[in-house]
Amino acid sequence: MTYHIPVLLEETIEALNLSSKSIIVDATLGGGGHSLEIVKRISPNGKLIGIDQDINAINEAGKKLKSDKAQIVLHNTNFANLAKVLGSEKVDGILADIGVSSHQIDTPERGFSYMADAELDMRMSIEEDKKALTAYSVVNGYSEKKLEQIIRDYGEERYSRRIAENIIKSRPINTTLELAKICERSVPGNYYKTGGHPAKRTFQAIRIEVNRELEVLEKFIPQAIESLKKGGRLCIITFHSLEDRIVKQAFKHYATECICPPKTPQCICGHSATVNILTKKPITASDEESRINSRSSSAKLRVVEKL
């Protein structure tokens, strides 16, 4: 079982400012690529707390992260539950690498890929839940207006209306390749030149909807900041503009002393800054990393430090 190469690894490790006694949370454990390097740096007296909603990721990372030095604790849950995982414990650093892993995409039966045929699923968690939202539920159950909105807003797809219209006409849609073909015939023939694969943005949009990815990220950030010790750092890696915008705006909010309207003569909000932004501009992958790992080319790392 192979998981993706950790992106911005050196930059992230440096940003976390690790020591041999650090308590670190990897909130999106994946295959443990970042955590493996973290454990090396925080031994012998440090502690790693790993979180992932995908039990396959927990099992895979657990094999890699065996250590007779640093303490390792793994939790199979969504990182939106960070506060419940930590309780009253404060930590020195938190990392979140947002989005779907290459392993999930490369496992056809998970239904993330538009390049392989499978049932429409796209859940990052594989726990059996008959009430859980799936890609099939979205594609076959949502109204045309709702589908258009999701594909437009979450996929930033210019042909969202046409794709949504053709989805409605083609129902029921059972597999990933059926959906991919609908996307292909809904866009102009020259789409590949500027937009990549015609199904890419639609699949991204449906995946975000199924997993409530933006909502989860918005819930996670305040919990993460609250959980840091003074001087602790929060590092978030994003892969598309929707995620990055949420992180950028949240960091700005928590780094601002007063959030009263501009013309308010005297501060009445009672808000005070709780973090310092360490990355005025996001850290991006080097040309060399982008060449070796194409997934890193869209990655952006933003970092704050708790005041």
C-alpha cells in the first residue's frame, strides 16, 4: 500500500520548530510521511498525536511510526474533532495537510478517480454508515440548481450549468466513468488545453461536498489555535484556492487586535490578537520538488505562532 510523497516536507519541519520534547499533532496523518520525520526530530522525549478519519491510513502509518523513544498516539477520527482528541492538553505544534491523499485517489473502489471505473463513493472515511453522504447521493439526489452551485463554487468550473443539466438528464448515474463521460461531453473540445481533464473540477467539487471539507477546515482552525501552547505553531498546507482563502482569512482574523468596523471611534469588540503570522506570503514548492512530485506544484503552506 503506497501513500503520496509528503509535500513541502523540509519547509514544514522547519516551520514546526521541533525539539526533543515537542508535543506535535499531525491532524491529517495519511500514510505518515510528515509524521515519520517529525518523530525523528522529537525523540527521545517528545510525543506525536496522529489523527485521520481513514482507518487504512491509521493502520499504514502505525506500521511506519513504531518507535521505542517518542510516544505515539493515533486517533481514527475527523480532524474537526481535535478539541475532543486533546481535551485539556496543550501542544507545541499542529500540522494539517488538507485534501485527498494520492492513495485514496489511486484506490479505484474508493470512487475518487475519474480515470478508473468504480461506484460513486468519495468518502474519506470508510466506516459503514447507511446515512452517510456519498457521491452517488449527491449526483443522483441533488437538484439541478444545487449541483450547478456546488460544481461552480467548489470546482470553480465555468461550465457548471451545462454539466449539471447533463447530469440530471443522464440519471441514474452509477459509476465514476459514467460521470466522467458526462463531464467530457458537457465542455468544449479544446477544454484540455486550459482546464485539464474535463471531469477534474466536477469530481473535486463533489468530493468537497461529500466530505464537508471546507466546513471541517473552518471548524478545525479555531480549535487548533486554542490548543497551542504559547510559542506553538500551526502549519496548514492547502492545494486549491478555496482552502487557501479560508486559511488566509482565518489567520488574519486571529492575528488582528481589533475587528470593529473601520469608522468605529473607539474599540468595542474586545477582540485581541492570539497569533502572529509567520508567512506573509505562503511557502510554495521549489522547482525541483514540483518536478519530482507534481502534486506539490499547487501546495501552499501558511504558518502562525501562538502569542
